Amino acid sequence: MPHFIIVGAGECGARTAFALREKGFDGDITLIGAEPVAPYERPPLSKEGLIHAHPPKFVAALERYAQQGIDLRLGIDATDIDTLGKVVTLADGQKLGYDKLLLATGASARSFPGIAGTGERIRMLRTHADALALRTALHPGRHIAIIGGGFIGLELAATARKLGADATVIEGLSRVLKRGVPEAVAEVITLRHREEGVDVRCGETIIGVEDRTDCAIIRLASGEAISADVVLVGIGAQPNVALAEKAGLAIDNGIAVNDRLETSAADVYAAGDCCSFPLALYGGRRVRLECWRNAQEQGTLAAANLLGTRNSISAVPWFWSDQHDLTLQIAGLADGAATMLRRDLGEEAFILFHLDETGRLLAASGIGRGNAVARDIRLAEMLIAARACPDPMALTASHIKLKSLLAA
Ligand SMILES: Cc1cc2nc3c(=O)[nH]c(=O)nc-3n(C[C@H](O)[C@H](O)[C@H](O)COP(=O)(O)OP(=O)(O)OC[C@H]3O[C@@H](n4cnc5c(N)ncnc54)[C@H](O)[C@@H]3O)c2cc1C
């Protein structure tokens, strides 16, 4: 009986395990997870899901793993891989032989330089345990200071306000989401946060953070000291590559895989947040994505390729974020764009299209209330996948349906 091991029981690892069964694999599957809880969705941890943080939103009910014959081992790390002998060693010394191995080890929250780890009042947000710890501090009369105006920090600021806590966001760059979205989108988001009472501060340099018994203090270069009940360090994530690195696998901003998710070692694959891969749609550029749909899609692709197909990554990157009543959606990769065009969708919703110098649509970023931009972003995604060069006039004219551009 062939034995497939998946290291990392997150979104991607769990999806791969179920996809293997859906595709008819009847060998053994072992899914190893460092966290003590069954695989769960991370996006709710900073959004509505934080309000009722326990239990997390599981990827699948616990009994389904047993029903599907998936040996789920929780609360234990894989510590070593012998890629020649095809053996994975667990933290308790157990050795498991494999025929094929998938690394879906995800990413970890980046710590703030100068702060060693987290203290009682200085927190990160990556896991369900992190969310539970943060939740206890989010009440009326409490103050959370968030270091970093990125997606997770801003989502948490919105949730904190919903829970009645005060929230301050401290961003070092001149505006929030500088690496993630165009300025016009960031402006809408910043305004909405300020309307909801979030104190958004940009261009601030933090020179120190103190974790005291009574409060946490953030010291700014301006001389100001911001006192808070809890501080969230929300300055991005880094791929979990230690295990792969120790096993001698190639690393390049994540575990380096080819477009079929194969690592540099035979029969070892990697997928999800932990890996970087060449994206043919963007000229084979190596990218690493930290988004939920990518983790799902690569899980399905990994399952197919573990079973011997040789499919390539073809999906268009897609990301969303919910903040207050706004939903932001981004399809594609905008870097390298030469032109940006705006399409207004009414009720303050709009989409920005990013085109290269040949007129090819590279990406679309949309913002609006609820589902306002969802359908058009979906159509933009199809145009991006088709490498279309849509008529710029038609892109900006909201009375012309994007669907008609797809047909063209
Ligand atoms: C708070 C938050 C909000 C988010 N919101 C959004 C959103 O709105 N939109 C969006 O598109 N994406 C969002 N994301 C990103 C999305 O959740 C991730 O892209 C997705 O979870 C990645 O899945 P993964 O399985 O690759 O990695 P992970 O979910 O990180 O899972 C990896 C698992 O592997 C385990 N592991 C690592 N090393 C080992 C080892 N050696 N042995 C055993 N186990 C190991 C880890 O403990 C972890 O449980 C959010 C993420 C967070 C944290």
C-alpha cells in the first residue's frame, strides 16, 4: 500500500488529503499538524470569526478524517526528513516511511525587530490560540495598538471596534497597504477606518515597545508614547522553511518548487503559503502567495500531481479582505503595470484595472460594500487568465458589461 505523508495540517494540507481520496487514492494518508486543533480556516481569525472565537471554523468535521481513512496526527511537529531513505521523523522520535511527501507547512507571523518573541501584552495573529489570547483583550474600555497597516492588522482594527475596543494602527510607510493595493483603494479604506473611530497613523517610526505589567508602551521617534492594553504585531508573515532547509531542499523565498509543485528532492512536493513557484501567466516570475484560495487550489493540484499527473499551476492569484462593511478583492499581480484605469460601479464601489505597456490586463483591484465588486472581479480574473488586451474605453465605461469583453 503506498503511503503519502502530508506535513502541515492547515488549509492546504487538509484539502490535499481529502482531494487524494476524491481522486480515488486508496493508499495510506498521514496528515501531521503541529497545532493541537484539527485544520481550520484562518481568515475568520481577524474578522467576524474573532467575535465568537471558539471553536474555530474547521475545514472539515473531525469524524470525516476517520471516515476518509486519513490518519490525522495533531500537536506534533515533523522534525526531520531523510529524502534519500524517504523517512519523516516526528518530535517524539517516531519514524514514518513515505512514498510521496507533501510539505504544506504554511507561514508564521513575522516578529518585530528588537522584540524577542511575544509577551503577555505583545501578540501576533496567526493561529487559533493567538486569536483566543487576543480576544480576551478586546472589550469596551480596552485599547489595542496595532503595529503595521497591512491586511491582518486593519481587519483586526475593524473587529476591535465592533467589539467596542479602541484601536490605533501605526504604519511606518506613508500610507496603509502600500505593498498591497493602489493608493485610491487605500484612501477609501483609511477613511472608513477613521469614520469608525480607528486612529490610523502613517509615516511613524517605532523606536521601542515595552511589555509592562500594567500596559504596553509603543515609543515613537516623534517622542510620543502610545499606551495600550495589548499590542498586535502585524507586519507580515514568513514561510515555514526550517524543516525543508534542514533536509537540504532548495529554498527561495519559501520552499522552491517548479510549476508542478515538485521540490528539488524526488517525490517531495510543497504547496500553499510555504512555497514559491514560477507563474507562467506572469512570464515565469517566481512568486509566493499568502492567500486562502491559493492554499486550496494548490492542495487540489498537489493531490493530482502526487497521484502522477503532471499538471502545472495556472490559477490567477486572488485575494480578499473584509474591513468594516467594505470588501476588497484583488485578482492578478499588479507589479509591472504601466497604466491604471478606473471603472465606477455605483454606491462608491470601483475597480482599478492594471495593464502593462502592451495593453494586457495584469490585475484588477476592487473595493465596495459587501459583494459590490465580486462579479466584475470574477470577470476580470477570466480576462487576466485569457491574457486579454481589453479595449481601455470599454474597461472604464460601466455601462459596457465586462462579460462582453470576454466574448471579444
Ligand atoms: C488572521 C488571518 C487572516 C487571513 N485572512 C485572509 C483573507 O482574508 N483572505 C485570504 O485570501 N487569505 C487570508 N489569510 C491567509 C490564509 O489563511 C492562508 O493563505 C492559508 O491559511 C494558508 O494555508 P496553508 O495550509 O498553506 O498554511 P497554514 O494555514 O499556515 O497551515 C500550515 C500548518 O502547518 C503546520 N506546520 C508547520 N510546520 C510544521 C511541522 N514541521 N510539522 C507539523 N506541522 C507543521 C503549522 O502549524 C500550520 O498549522 C489569512 C491568514 C491569517 C493568519
